[in-house]
Amino acid sequence: MEQLTVLLTRLRAPGFDFEAIRSEFALTEAFDPDVMREAVEARDLHADSRIDRTDIPFVTIDPLGSKDLDQAVHIEKTSNGLVVHYAIADVGALVTPGGALDAETRRRGQTFYLPDGSVPLHPRELSEGSGSLLEGQTRCAALWTIELDDVGEAAAWTVTRALVRSTARLDYAAVQADVDAGTPHPSIAALAEFGAQRAAAARRRGAVDITLPEQEVVPDGQGWRTVLQPRTAVDGWNAEVSLLTGMCAARIMLDAGIGIVRTLPPASSESVDTLKKTAAALEIDWPAGASAGAVLAGLPTDEPSTLAMMTQATGLLRGADYLAFDRTTNPVDSDASVEHSGIGAPYAHVTAPLRRLSDRFATEVCLAVVAGASVPDWAAQALPELPATMRGSDSAASKVDRACIDLTEAHVLKDRVGEQFSAVVLRGAEGKRDAEVLVSQPIVLGKCDGEPPAGESVKVRLTRADTDSRTVRFDYPAVTA
């Protein structure tokens, strides 16, 4: 459809940057001298106990231009199934517990990404240097080895500290092109098979996969442009590697009775009923007894109704949180309390420690448990504080991302109030909630007055584009004065 095939639309909005948003959210890259010194002088605290796995030809798959490379992957086929080797930057070995860098990362929570640059969790000397799994460099890592059976279910898993070396730095577009051409990199030749098996496993678990294209702002000379980034097959397959690892990590911690997991309560009956009503209005079949995840997985990717259905389905995934637990002081209440209903299983963040604080601590717990050792005091004592820290930083990151997009949209449209635009209605008006529309040229997501029909292609009129409040609004029907 037009809204998904027109992926790049130039936004002629020169003359502004995102410093006001950095100031509004108190974001600064500057680190205190003590923090910088620790980052520059960081050395592997576990150098004497690592195994050497530089024999595995790992590759990294990241957005083009990324330098903070947390993960490197290698997948091999065996007579019993697939074996995934997943190397994760061992940040816990580079940050001195109780030091200045440790304290600063606990304050920041995560890396914040803006169109004109990131605000990193760690100084770049570490996150893009000594800690990053850069091509051709030997690095310390937490190495996960996960064996899958012939239908893609995890049969065995372990994690250990290792030395690894990435042999190639790949990006999503290039990997997708190689896969389409039938010439994938040898280290990930089985990635497509792995992805298909794990997608089938997700359906069996009742996972809910909402595949909405992401709206982003990227620089374009003196101005900016927005892009819609629909998820490619490679995006999905690579995400499944991380999800699989996080599920294994959660199982390790839950069995040991200590750790931190990502949780999501089951969808409410009201949200499921609302989605069923949306499906009926869009003439989407919902077979009796079918789960929401199964219905969503079967939708065509190129229909406006799919975009509207997926947008409404986000209501199923509300209430995401973090849960820290310790069987001696704060045990898990029940199996349901640790479930991530979107994934259909317990799940933990462990695969992005350069960019997200909680991953460092969860990884440390897993390494200790698998090694048969006690969880280090510095990690165990920090667990109760992490949920609040991560909730706050996740909320701030979401707001920063939306603020940057809203500012760009308002700038590009500020001189076009009163004009008509073609749009797809992502969500119809409901109660006090306004309708939402996606305009294709330029790519803009905005609130819409009136009652445009969900999933339909319509004409809307721009009624407001205010750069001070970062507000864009449309009206339906698009009646001009």
C-alpha cells in the first residue's frame, strides 16, 4: 500500500536542532572526570578466568553506522537441530562495582537516541571502544550457547565468560539483500531457518507480535526527513535470537530464585473484546477459539486494515514492568507474576548491556548461577533498585523519541495549515480518545478530529502545526473554508 511502500519522504525543515529537547529532559553526554577516567582505564576484571572462543566466526548485525555493538551471533546446524552462539558485551567485567562509572550508569539508566546524536549510558570510550564487539577486535563477552531441537525449541543452554572476535560488521539492509540473493554470510546461513522455527514456537506459546513500522527522524543535509521503517524478515529473525536468549536467562534466574525479569500482565478481556470489534469493523476474520496473536500473525502486510488492526492491538500490551526477586527476601508470588504475556513466557533483558543498565546485573546473576557460584553482593544488592530506575528511563526514552518526531512534523507542516492530505486511519475516535491518522507525504502521524473510519484511506485537513507545543492536528472530513 502507498503508506508502506513510500518509505522515505524528505522533510524540508532546516534551521532547527534538538537541543531544546535535550535541555527539557536534562540529557547531557558530559561525564565527570572520575567517570571518564574509569571508562578510559577499564580493564577486564575476569581476564584470568575466560575461555578463548575466538575460533567462532561471529558477526554483528546492527543499524548502519552503529558503534555500540552489544551482540555478535553465530548459528550452526547439527544433526539434532541448530546451535546458537550469542556473544554479549561483558560490561560487568569493565565497570568497577561501587565506582564513579557504576554510580553514573545507575543514574542514567540507558542510552537515549535523538536524530542528531545519542546520549550514551557509558562514555563512548567504553561503549563504542573497549566494550564494543567491533569487527576484528578481541573482546570480553558473556557467551551464550543455546541448543535447539528439530522444531526450534530450546533444549539446553549455558553462559560463560569468554574471549570472542567478530569477523564482520553487518547491517540489516545488507543482510536482507544477501538473504534475498541466496548468499547469506556463512556465520548466519541458518538464520532464516532459525527465524521460521522460532516464529512457529512463538505462535505455539500464544505470543503477540505487533509488527508496526517505526517512524523515525533522520538528518538530511541542512534539514531532516522522516522514514517509516517496516520490519524486514531479518529484523524479526535477529530479534528472535535476543528473545530466545532472554527467555533462557529468565529461566536460569527463576530456577535460582534471584534476578530481574521483564513482565507484562495478560491482556484484559476488555482489550481483547475491543480488538475483536475492530476486526469486525475492518472485516477481518477472527475464527472461533483463535488467539489474538494467531489472528495478527495471519494478516497481510500490505493492507491499510492491517496497520489499523496492529495499532489497536497495542492495547493488548499494556503494563510492562520489571520485577526483581530474591527467594530469601523478596520471593516471586506466583508463576503468573513473572510472565511476559507478549512473549508468552518469562523473559529477561540481558542482550544490550552497553545501552541498558539492567542487562549488566541480570547477566551477572546468570553467569554466577551457571558457574555454581554465589551472585556477587554488588549485583544482588542492586536488584531491588533496578525496576524503578528502568521504569523511569524507559518512560523518558519514549517521551524523548516522540518529542523529536513531533517537533520535526510541526516544523515541516507549519506553513501548510489548511491543506488536504491523503491518510490512513490507524485508529478511530473512541470516547475521549481522538482518532489517529498516518499521512503518507510527508510521513506524519497525528491526532484527527471528527470520526474517520478505522482502516480506511481518507482525505484529512491540517488544522494545526505548532512548533512550540510540538502539536499537529488534522480534521475529518477535509472540508476547506
